[in-house]
Amino acid sequence: MYTELLDKKAKLDINAKRINLLKQRIDSNKEICAEEFDNKEIFFTEDSASLSAANFFIIAVPTEVDKHNVPDLRPLINASKTVAKVLKKGDYVVYESTTYPGCTEEDCLPVLEKFSGLIAGKDFKIGYSPERINPGDKKNTLRSVIKVVSGNDDESLEEIAKIYELVVDAGVHRAPSIKVAEASKIVENTQRDLNIALMNELSLIFDRMGINTYDVIEAAGTKWNFLKFHPGLVGGHCIGVDPYYLTHKAAALGYESKVISSSRYINDDMAKYVARKIITHVLRISNEPKVLVKGVTFKENVSDIRNSKIVDTVKELLTFNIKVDVEDPYAAEDEVFEEYGLHLTKQVADDYDAIIITVPHAPYLLLTDENFASITKKDALIADLKGVFKNKIINRKYWSL
């Protein structure tokens, strides 16, 4: 959660460990190098009382779902309470957390008013500006991507736009309402989810035909209007979560989503599909099968392990008493164990019956056919979920989505 003034900036986080690291110029997400902290007017704190001097608040906390895929608004509500307790007349509160249309005004605003004793519109202003950060992407950054902004009235819209224009070189887009801004963000990720689901379903079909999906995409991609989406596990804290917020709100309004829900079903089931492919292979060739999983983060070249779908694959393999080693050059061992109860292996073996390459981390791209052959048995399977080693694996059986 962030609070910003025009001449001074602060970052508040209830995670004391993360705050301590930031004070040491260490970003645990590995998105910012130490030098980028230099000569910046910002201080880091876990003390909410220090926010009392701020007059422009940006709330950017996780919006996740529970085990039943129901939106969990507790971080958002708790952050709203924290801000409300220091809110003053004339202050601004802008939400950046991805959520369903209506959440800012229907769920968060009442909390701000209740715990501050102030009235929105009269005493303070609110707005919504969805974050568009792509982890690991050094090109499409906060400064270089147009920022959608919104406010509860014309005055707040302009003031919020002016603040973001100070830091976003690409400029801002003024949405006509907070709900439109909320919807724009959730549609961005839902659209990607649907397109990836189509590719995943095609992968299921083509696998039965003995056709490589990436070969099909390459051929189809020669047409000017073909959209090159690819199959894969859909995890992380955006694409694999946000559509559930939209279907939840739709259901509350009496509409049961069909296309979106079907896409979510397909994408959520892919982890078990991968597991079934591996299980079928290794149980056929070994009495004590061993599998190596390369990559536990939800995407390449990042340390974020939230909602990592390969974990579902690992759990499925473990239920069949298959030994599984997991390694990842970017993930933090303590975080993986705390979140999933899995230990990262420090030393890979040389007798695996299958290797699953989940994400194309930069170090993995340097590996060769000989590297894989040296740590696997002769009949081993190389399962390349992103297709980066297509036509490069010669000495072992190869499979990709």
C-alpha cells in the first residue's frame, strides 16, 4: 500500500521483513536494482501512524481468491481501514488493486467513511487507476504504459490525472467512471485467459492427433490477423485470478457466466493434465520413478511464486508416490516452503525419468540436449511446457503442450 505527497513519498507495508529489505536497498521481487534506490525521496515503514502527514493515498494490495475461487477482499478492506484512520478533509484515496466493477464504491468507500467519520465527495475524494505492471518486463513499465485513471467526480478525475501525469510519460486515459476503470483492468486479463484457454483446448486436441501445437501456431501465424497466443499453465496473481472476480460479480447480479467460466475450467485443469502425461510415461518405464521440475515461479525470470500452477502438477505426482525434485534459480527457498510445503533441491540428480520445464528462465535457455541427457535415463521424457526446446531435444523423448 502506498501513500504519496507531491514533495515526499512513502511506502507502507505490513510485511516487516519486506520493509527491512527495502531499507537496505533490496527488492525481494528482483525488479529494482540497488542503485535505483539512490537519491529517491521515499521512506519505507510498517507503522501506519506515519501516514497521517499524507494527503494522497494509493492502495495497491493483493486481491486473491480463496480455495473455492471466491474473491477475498480482506486485504483491500483492511487497507481501507488503515487509511481511513488517518484520513483528513481534502485527502485523496486511489485504489489500484484489481477487482470487480463496483468494488471501490460499494465495498471500499463505506469502510473509508465509517472509520474516518468523513463523507466522500464532500470531505475527501476517491478514484481508481488499475495497475499495469508486468513482472519481469523492463520495457513496458509504469512510465511507458498509458495509465487509466478515474474519479468520483470531474474535479477528482482531473486532480488524480495530474498526479499520474507527473510519473507516466505515456500519458493517462480518463475513464468516464470508476466502474469503467475497474472493468477495463479485469477485461484485459479475462481476454488473455480466454485466448490461452482456446490454445490449451487446441493443445488437448492436437496431442491426440500427434500434432505439435507450436508447429500449428507457427503456420497459422503467417496470416496477418492471427493472434499468437500459446498454451500453458495460467497462474500468477492476475490472469489466473481476475476472471473469478468478474464471474463472482456477474453471479451476484443474476448472470451465470458461460464462456469465462469454461475458460477458467480448462486453464485450471491443465496442471493435472500435465501430471497425467508424466505419470503415464514414468510408471511405464520405472518402478521407482523420479521427476525433476525446472521452475516454480508463475512466469519466467521473476521470483513471484503466487498461484503457481506447477505446484498442482507436483502434488498430483506425489499422490502416485513419484519422487519429485523442484529447482528454480529465481524462487526463494523459504517462500516456496512456507507457501507450498516444498523444498527446493540444491543438487539435481542424474537419473530422472522425466523433466518438466515449466518456464523459460534465462539460465534454462542455455541448456542443451546433452545437458538433459546427462541427468536423465535413456527412456526419459522431456516435457517442455512452453515449447522453447522444440526440435532441439534429440536423445530423449520430447513433448510439449
